[in-house]
Amino acid sequence: MKVVVLSDTHGNAEIIEQVYEQEQGANAFFHCGDSELSYDDPRFHEMYRVKGNCDFDSDYVDELVVPIGERRIFMTHGHLYNIKMTLTPLDYKAQEVEADIVLFGHSHVLGAQQVGRTLFLNPGSLLLPRGGNPKSYATIEWEEDQDEFTVTFKTPDQQIISQHYFSIPKK
């Protein structure tokens, strides 16, 4: 399985379209909010998307739980969970919804870490990255019958920034 995760594109619809075209083989696409586009913008294609603190279209939801294969993905923007300070409230929510993977944005800082049996991922920003990082998005890849996950952070032109490996047992 392969999912593509982007966030914090802040009005740049072309970059969403570019990543979508480049990653056509993916099983699913996720946008973690602050697109600043209307919910039904055609450049989202079949992308799962949530509301960020800069999104004002009332059709957005604050969070989603999406099953991909045998795994559960929880997605939110992060501003409602105070993610710039701690992942603890987000971890509580992940446990509540039995998520294997948690996707969020808001801080514009890329990162991936395992907390317990859950993978937390922030793809960074494709427009305004922070923390000295380049513009970025992420992919997560895994085999359906395996616990090993590969997270790859990429620039918009698909240069690999970094890769990380995790073992996430099924819940």
C-alpha cells in the first residue's frame, strides 16, 4: 500500500496538482488542511481532506478516520490538538479511534515518529516550510501482511529529503 500526504499548501493549487500527477500509483491521497481552497476544488481529485485553521469552506470536516487496507488512518490539521506543544492529546485521540497512523499538519515542520503502536506523521509544508526544512510532502508505504512501514519525505520535484522505517503492529 502507498499513501501520499500533503499539508499547508496555502492557496497553491498547482502544487497539489503536481504532487497528484507525480504520485499516480498511490492507493490514497491525504491533505491535512490549510489548502485555502474550496472543498470541491477539482484539483483535489479523490483526495481525503480536512479543515485547517486557514480553511473557511463549511464543507470541510475537522477530522477523518479512513481505513486503508487493514490499517486505520486518523487525519486532522492539528491546531485543535495543540500539536506545536505536545502530541499527547493527539495520541489520546489515536487510541480512542484505534488508529495505526495519525496524519496532521499545522506546524509546517516535517516529522515522523512512533508513539506506542501508532505512527505519527507531519508532511511539512509544500509552500511555507519551517524549521530550516525544504518544501515537502510525504509517502507512507507498507505491505498488507507486514508491520514494516517506510516513510519518505520528498520535495515537490520528488527529491528524497529523508527516509524512516517503523514497525507498527496491527491493532
